[in-house]
Amino acid sequence: MPLVAQNGVLQNGRPKFTNLVEVLQSAAREYAERPFLGVPRDGSFTWTTFREFAVLVDQFRAGLASLGVGAGDAVAVIANNRLEWAVGSHACYGLGASYVPMYEAQLDKEWEYILADSDSVVCLVANDSIARRVNALRARLPRLAHVVNFEGPASEASSYGTLLAFGKANPQPVQVPAADDVASLIYTSGTTGAPKGVVLTHGNLAANVNSLLAIVDLSADDRGLAFLPWAHVFGGCVELNLALATGSATGICGDATKLGEYLGVVKPTILFAVPRVWTKIHAGVQALMQSKPAAIQWMFNTSLVAKAKQRKGDRPTFGELAALKLAEKIIFPKIRAKFGGQLRFAVSGAAALPRAVAEFMDTLGIEVHEGYGLTETGGTATAQPKDRVRLGSVGVAVPGVRLALDKTVASAQGDEGEVIIYGDNIMRGYHKRGNETSEALTPDGGLRTGDLGRIDADGYLFITGRAKELYKLENGKYVSPVPLEQELELSPYISQAVVFGDNKPHNVALIVADLLAVRGWAKGQELPDDPDQLLAHPKVLALFEAEVEQCNKRFKGFERIADFVLDSEELTAANGMLTQTMKLKRRAISTNYAHAWAALYPRVESERPAPRASYIRELAPSAANDQRTA
């Protein structure tokens, strides 16, 4: 199929970009003196222009060449978001080398695996601590010739600063890669095993840039704040490449805990985030409103009702419209001010966003553009068209991409099917994994996503579940746990939720309580402050039973959560329960909480009309201990 012809961003009969070197060269010409990347410093941000960035890339490219890096080599990087990370990526592109990003928070054994599998010859690292750890691995990594420390002293022959100085004195010409040359090896999170290296070419990533330029409303007047890790395809390939191509400025946030502080300084007009961020904001605002006087609560809740009616084309009552107008003057601006006060729209990706959260953000006056893509598609497949956002969907196929549904998969129901993606953005394959590449790609070049979805008459895609995450209850009915988990996490008192029920008579859940919100609710009720005593208190258990029952009302009878267990320990990447991209490691969670699941199932569901909670340290103390030592 003539994918290039469909692109919509053509110049003289060819795509605007065919590789990422062209993207940088174009940006340096068109936006030379405009700010590109901002680094936090002393309460403000210091900005590097597009021209200055291109100069740094030229210098570091020559520095890497002096270490022997050339076409076909792999250069790894272990660092949070920072200016040097972006410089390193484009320095590699201009040598014909591929960039292999990793996370600072990963374990040494994970770094070792990726460095070995990728055959990396150089590893760029954030600081002295990581440099020491990587150097300790080198005896088992014969291909790794150099470790380059971003913060190393000038006296260090292979430090970032030393290589920049060498490159300034010894320029190295740029090599413009072919579209089929490898730009990046991005290793998947590995929810069910060892991570796989996704081979993305310059053509793959340039095709996404071209497609997004045709469909996304972003310009050189926009500003972003990059707190999503660039080691993940959504941040490092979608957000960063799009900023470069459009001339928009991006503040760098390498520490997500400082997001709130930096929002007020950068005042972004666009914000890229994953659904968990928006869900936490939704829960936080809901909890805040519950502490306000009754009149404010009425105004807020009634304004949500009014806006919901307007979305459906219904007419709100006079009182509802009045509440909406008051909220738009009194409440919503204060909430938007938390984002810096100038946010035009937000982009959500990497997982499904609950529709209730998207509608909530829309009511606040922040338009949420939900998109869809995988590492295997360079992060992009669908997006919301300008001025035609359809909440609840992930948009339409971007120009140059075609979607199809395989309705023959066993778990598909009704008009669902496994989403198959075709386009120039589809990966070359998995590094050194021919069999798994063959399983992922269809004979005609499509990518099997593993996601279930449906496509409406206007071409909007709705993701309905993950084929591999669906399971059967004893009665033979399929359950998708994600919608249940998302609904539970809309509660201001629930931080995380995991639903379980494979081959069981009914669903049960693990619920991680939001202790701050629970303590706020408990204030003045003379309840214990100690987490264990608080979450085991009958009043608190009753609170969560009510929250789960509210969730159950929105689902079919067989889907209801019959029992659940409370915990106070967050599921994190550090304890092995989440991937670095915040996805649930269901296999690890099921193993670590096996005692909890086993203790719940002897109960007979027909004995009670509503779900019943237990506190994990009473029900199965060993499960909580397992979690900490995972």
C-alpha cells in the first residue's frame, strides 16, 4: 500500500522528513534563536536555543567519533531526562549509530542484560554513582569499550565535557542516515519476561513526525514540560521529536516529584502524561472538594452534571447552568492555575484513559487528546484530529497508518477484534529474536498489538481491553480487569487496584489505599493514625466496601468484585510490582499476593449482598512481606 502518498506532509513529492538528522537540521534553520530545551536552575529555567543545541550535537558527535563510534554501533544511555540525554541521541544519529536508552531506577542486572543484548560499545551515564556501577559490570561486557560520565571532570578523558571540548576543536562531518538505518533500540518493560529490544529505524520515527505534524495542533509558540522518561518511547520519541519538529520549547523535568513546582515556572501550554497522572489529579480534586463547604460542593458537582448533559446534546436546567457559570469563574481557574494557568491541551498515552477522567479534565477547560501507539510503532498510531476530539476514543489513524481488526481472536466479543496496525512506522523487528518478530508481524506486514478494540463509523478507535490480560471465570465468561481497575482508581481513597479471577468463581481485588486521603476522611472521628490500625478499623473497611460497591454498579453481575483486600504498600518498580513505565506486572503480583487470593476464595458469595473488605496483614501477613522483598 502507498503509505508515503497518504502522509499529507510532502515537499516536492517526498515526505518532509526521512530521518531524524533532517529533523534537527530543519529545526536549527527555522527556529535557530528560539528556546528549545530548558534546564531547571535556582528556581528558574536556563534555556538552550535550537542553534545552540545543534552546536552541542556537532561537538559531541565528534567526541564520540574519537572513541571509535561509527555507523552500525550501539550507544547506550542511563540517565533521567536532561539536556545531555538529548544531545547524545542526536550525536549518535549523525554517526549512523543507534541509541539505547535505559532508566536510572533499573537494577544493575537489567542494565547488564540490555548492554549485552544490544552489543553497546559506549554507555553514557548520568553521574559518578552510575559510572561506578556500570564499570563494575564491564568484565562481563567485552563489547563495552567506554563509559562516558555526563558529570565527569575535565581531567577524565572520556567525560562528556572533555568530549565536547575535543569535538569543538576537531569537527566531525555529519552522516545523514538512510531511512532504513537503525535509530534506536528501545527495550520493552518486560511484564512477562526478559525485555525485548525493539528495532526502530530512522524511517519509522520520521514517518511518525510527518504524521503528527499533519494532525496535531502544536506550534513554535507552545511550551511543554518533559517529565515522562525519555527512555520510554512516548517521551523520548513522540514528545521530544515533535517538539523539535514544531519549534516548541520544552522544560526538562528529570525528577517527577518536582512536577508541581516546575509547572508554575514553565507554565506549559501542552503537557504529555500517562493516564495515571490524570487519574491522580482527578482523585485529588475530588478529595479536595469533599473538604469544602456544602455550597462549593454543590456548585462543583452540579457543574459536572451540566457539562455532562451538554456533551450528550441535552439541555441543562437553569440551576445547573448557573452552577456551571459560577464554577467556571470561581473553581476551575484555581484548578487550572495548578498547571501554570496556560495549559491549552493535554496529551495522554501509553495506556487507556478512563472516560470519566477525560470528561472531568474537559469540564475543567483542559482538552485531553488521547492517542495510541506502542514501542513497536515508535509510539504513534492514532491521535485526535484538530477540533474533532472524541472523548473515550484514542482518535483516528494518523496519516500513513491503517488500522484493521482481527475478529477471530478467542477473547473478542461483538464488534471487537485485535487491533492490527500497518504503516511505515512499524518496527523492523525484535533484536536477535526472529521467532518473536514473526509472531508479532502478520504475513502482510501488519503489527499484532495484543490490544482489543473497536472502530466506529468515523474511524475512531476505542481500546476495550488487552487480549493477554483477559481471563475466564469458572462460568466461562471473559473478564477484562483494566476497566474495573480504572473505575476503582477513580475513588479518591484508592491509589492502586489489581483485579484477579482467572478460573475462579468471581472476581476479587487488591486495593492499595491512599493513606493521605483516608487520614483526611478519618479526621475528627477519633480513629488511629497508625496505618495498620487505621486500615483494619471497621469504619475504614466500611468506607472501602462502599467505594467498591459504587464501582460494581457500573458493571455486569458476573464482573462484580465480590471480595477485596486492602494494603498500604504502594506497588512500585522498586519492589518488582510495576515496570519502569508504571505497568502492572500481573504475574509478579499474583505470585506475591497468592496467600491473599487463597484466603478470599473460601468465602461463599451468596452469603452476603455486598463486597467485604479485609486488611492484608490480618488476612495474609506473608503476602505483604513478600511484596517488600520482591
